[in-house]
Amino acid sequence: MSSPDKGIEKFIRSDLITLGGYSTHKSPDTLKSVPAEKIVKLDANENPYGCSPKVQKALSGYNRYNIYPDAGQNKLRKQLQTYTGIDAANIIAANGSGELLNDILYLLLEPGDEVINCIPTFDLYRLRTLINRGKLVNVLRNADDFSVNVSAVTTAITPKTKLIILTNPNNPTGNVISVGDIKELLDTGIPVLVDEAYYEFCGETVAPLIDKYHNLMVLRTLSKWAGLAGLRVGYGILPSQMVNYLLKIKLPYNVNVAVQVAVEESLKDMDYLQRNVKAIIAERERMTGELNKLQFLKVYPSRANFIFCAVLKGEAKQIQQELQDRGILVRYFDQLLVKNGIRFSVGKPEHTDSLIKALREIGNKT
Ligand SMILES: *Cc1c(COP(=O)(O)O)cnc(C)c1O
């Protein structure tokens, strides 16, 4: 019946056939020139110090993988209440904060509803909006410092606007948005999602405003500060009504038992994890100074665990490739306002040293 050349594809949603996907970071195993253990991985903002050793210890002795996790995440949400100081009724966890973003869009969007996205920013917002049949309304940030153009955002609001997404600090640019600006957008009454994936490196949060604004949602993750990117766990701080609906629509066992153990152990080892966060922040400042000495880069101040630079001489794509040839992985960008930009995650001091040495060599040639 079906023509063999079309095959299964003719059954797939036409809007998804043409969708441009999410570009994930490079897996170290895919580099042929440099052995995996020698690779300096500064491309995905991962924690160079790893997770708490307590996590590994607890998981090696864990033997209840045959039992489903608690779908209501009750113990986990209580633990996150202790960590955040926010009531568990306002908290829900997910298999990475990206999953929660997706569930929020799934819950809010009718086909054609609009999501305001302040670009350049994290590409996942675009992708999940389109996959959930939303319409993306891109508002360009201010060119000089990547701050959010608040009046342009309010102007972009229409009767179809269901969500405004803000990232604080922003990825890939590292800058923060002020509480005043966030409040101005909250005052529009439109739901505002503030992605605080890098909160622990920045220290600024709007989470306590959850009691005052019925339209505020905050996304957090343990991928970065707690070094759990590979296990997948994020959470949201939201109006309790949103939490109840999200509990209803999410896949029941989305946060697995290994994650529940890992979060419990991580929160028992705060001194250790906070020491690592402090080391990363200190290294960010040192790295900013070192990068500033390179004439061919313009360095933007960062409040996260990565640093964004505009390439003034040469090409970001080529610099990325030359670093990769030396076993150093970074990300380059070519979207609006970040054309010829490059982002370096903050690693350990020795990673910075390798990066700076390589950048000097590359810079001397151009
Ligand atoms: C890394 C990152 C996240 C984390 O996503 P997870 O799915 O929790 O790993 C979320 N938002 C931004 C902006 C990020 O850079």
C-alpha cells in the first residue's frame, strides 16, 4: 500500500520533519586525535570536580533498583524544600530541568500560542516551544551588554502570549537580569519563567517572590553546581497550582531512584559542594583576567561558570577547531549578536592554563 521510498516518514508531523535539532556538546569518545582522559572539556558547563563522593558511595551500595520511585517525589521535594527554603508544595523535580521546561510548555500551550524568547540564549527554549506547537517570538537583547530589552518584550506581548522566558544568568553570555526588570515583566501578568540553572555561581534569585506573584516560575538544576549532569535532575519553584497540574501530566516515574539517592547525598555534603562552587567562581575571575590579556578576544564579564568572548580577529569556528585538535573542547556561536563568539566553561586552574597557552599559540598565528 505505502510507497517504499516514503516509508514511515509520511506519518510523521510535517512541522517536525523540517525542524532544526538541538546541537549537543561533543562526546569525548568521538575525538580521535587525543585520548579521552587527556581531553580538557570546557564545552558544556559541566562541573570539573565531579559530584559528591558520598553519591558514588551510596549508589554503589544501593540495591533497590527493582522498585519504582515515588511518583509524587515527596521525600525529594521535602529535601529540596530544605535546600531552597521554599515550601515543597511549590516544588517539583524532573529528569533534568529541560524536561520540566518541556512539561511546562506542554501544559500551557495551545497550538499557535506564543512564547517570548530573549535571544541570544539557550537554544532549548526555541526547540521545545516548536515541538510543543508553540510560536516562538524572538526579542533581541541589547547589543552592547546582552541585557534584556524589557520594553521590546512588553511590546511583543499579544493575546496569544503564554510565556516569557528569561535566563539568569544568561547562557551563553553570562550576564544577569535585574530583579527590577523581572518584576516589571511579572507585572504584565503573563507567566514568566526564570531559568536559574547557574544560580549557585551567581547568588541572585527571584525564588522568594513566588509568594507575591502568581505568574512566576523558576527553573533550577543540579547538573552544574552539584555535578550531576549525567544523572539528570532539575526542579522548578512554581505556584502550587502549577505543581499540581505538572504532577498530573508528567511521566509518573520521571525522577529515578538513583537520582533520589544522589540528591539526598549531595545535600548532606554541602560543604564539599560549596567549596567546589567557590573554587569555580575564583577560577572564573582569574580566567577572565587571563583571557583579557589576549588582544584578539573581547571578554564579557560572567556571573556563571562559563565565559563568553567575541572574537575580534580570526574566526571563532576555526579557533574552536584548533583548540579541539589540541584536545580542548569549547563552544562557538554564530547566531545573531553572538556571531563569531566563543564560550569557555570554567574548569580547574590547570585547564585554564592549558586553554590560555593554546589560545596564545593560535593568536600568534592569526
Ligand atoms: C545547563 C543548563 C540547564 C540545565 O539543564 P538540565 O536539563 O537540568 O541539565 C538549563 N538551562 C540552561 C540555561 C543551561 O545552560
